[in-house]
Amino acid sequence: MKIRIGDQSLRIRLSMEEALTLAKESIVTTSLCLNAMDNFIIELRPWHLEIGEVHTERNKLTASIPLTAARRLHEEKGYSFQCEQEVSGLPPLRLEVEIDLHKAQHS
């Protein structure tokens, strides 16, 4: 899983294997070790709501996308899930989840 964060956007690129995991209703996780003691977890999870959502907890960012979108990511070449989440006083947060097409071509 590759993560890009910036300018009120979160972009997640998945391998085909990770997309299959998500389509099977499991969580895809990656972590960033900041030092010997601090670890930041990023989770992508499918859920049964038809909206996307991003939230944080201590040392963790969780992005949730509809299970139907997770299945489409795995089944439809070129499909990407996109949504916007309202943020009080700021532009909306844009979430995009897609397959890493460069990796998919070489696998």
C-alpha cells in the first residue's frame, strides 16, 4: 500500500493482492516507523456504508470505503474510488483509492 497525503487529500494505491484482501472484507494495513518507539499505522477497511470516511486515533489513520467499491477495485481494471469528506472551516478532504497500475502491469 502506497500513501500520499497533501493539500486536503489522501491517495491510497493498492497492489492487486491488497485489493483482493479488501474485497474479501479484510483490512489492509501498513505502518511507518518514526523511530525505535513510535509507529504510525494506516488502515484501509471495507464497510457496508456507501460513503468513504477518514478518521484518526492515537498513532493511527483509518480510511473506510464501501465494500462495493472494494470489490470493484479488484474486479474492474482502471476503477478508482473517490469521495470528499466535509471538514469544518476547511476545504473538503478528498479520498482516492486505486490500484497501482504500474505494479499491476509487472506482476
